[in-house]
Amino acid sequence: MPELDPVLLTSPSVRCGTTLLQRLLCSARNTLVYGEEVGKDLDLQLQVLAARETVYMRSRQALTERLAHVLAGDRDEWLVDLMPDLDRYLAALRQGALAGLASCREHAHSVGRSVWGIKYPGWPPHLLELLHQAVPRTRVVYVVRDLGDTARSAKAWLGLSTESAVEAFCAQWLAHVAFMRQWAGQHAVLWLRHEDLLASPGPTLATLRDFLPVGEMDLRVLERRVNRDGGLAETWLAPQPYLAPAPLTAREQACVDATMAASGLN
């Protein structure tokens, strides 16, 4: 299987503008960025793979010796955990874990989209590590948005009904930003400010094209705000594709201000 080279479009949390950038990227004739269901599947497969690798590597010597004894004719072994050659078996598990991602690449190439990837906002640090270990050619576009706007949108979209819930959201946002500051220095990561994309789309997208070989994008995408499915899937929730942000309390705003100051992104 050729080496995978996806783009991961992610952010410190949801509501940072990854959907807008996904729509822009998909407007280019050579680019296709799949949605969060693919990300969820990959998330699950990577975690299962990491767990099973840990189990087998801890028991590697015992499992290898047991197989050797059985192949040599010793049938008095405890065979409940008899395993095949571990290197081949783990390689097969890795290939299986990445089969969905490989399918995305094959589909994108089949429709003429040479640049391909997935959008999954708020991808946590441990999963970024697992993804890089499994797919080292992954390129990350990290979308960061002012936390005040992010929190107001998240409060409405996620139904954050208490001040403590908003504070927990801010804490997680800060932890992800702090991790990415260190991680980005050693990996292929492009930081992209949502506000820059809206205020100066030309220069911002030129920087993006320096990072990825993306074709010309349709800037009319920026004229329409979409943050939910306005079709049949959510008719019972809202007939329109946009949900307005919710106001923050004084305590929530103070938390946002303190978190932004701590992040260094002001």
C-alpha cells in the first residue's frame, strides 16, 4: 500500500472555523476534505491499534517462545494465547486500522482530487501523536479562532448550560493550544487564524497554498455562514443552516479573557 499523505484539518476545539475552511478547500478542483464521521472512525481504529500493540509488545518474548515451542512439537503448552508471527500480525492490524483512510485516498484520486484529507476539530493531543506514528506524512492545518467567539458559538451549539461547563471548555482549549505550540515545531503544521481568513482571505489562502498544493478556491464560500445541516437531517432542530452564538456571563467572559492571556494568542 503506498504511503498515505492526508491533510488533517483540526483545531483546539469545535467552533473554530474548520467547517468554513473545509468548504473552501473542497471548492478547489484538486482537493477533497472528508468530514468528521471519517475522523471518528479513524479515532476509534487508532486507539484500538495502540491498545493491542501495547498488549502484544509487553508479552512479546513469552508469545514468541510459545509459538516456537509449539512449532518444535511441544503440545503441552498453554495455548489459549497462541499467536502467529507478531511482526506480521501487527503489520496486518496497522493496515486494517488505516484501511478507511486508504479508501479516502483512493476515492479522492478516482475523482481527480490529488490533495485529500479529513476534518476533525478538537483532535486531542494523544490522537495527534497516534496519527503521526501511524501516518508520518500527515500534514496538519490548525485553525485557531478568538476564544470569545469560539466559546459563544460552542455555548449555543453544544448547549453548555452552566458556567463550569464553559470553564471546562476553555481549559481544554488552552491545553490543546499549549500542546500544539510544542508539537508544531517538529511536525508539518500550519497555524491559520480564522480572523485572518475573514479579514484578509487573499494573503491567508496564499500562505495555505504555500503549505499545500491546493488549487484556486471559490471565495464566495466566505459569504455564507453555515454551522449546522439545514436539510432533512436536522429539520426538527432548525430550518436554517446557521445557529446564532449565545452570550457569555460575566464569569464566563472573565474565564475567556484569562485563558486567551495565558495562551499568548491575543
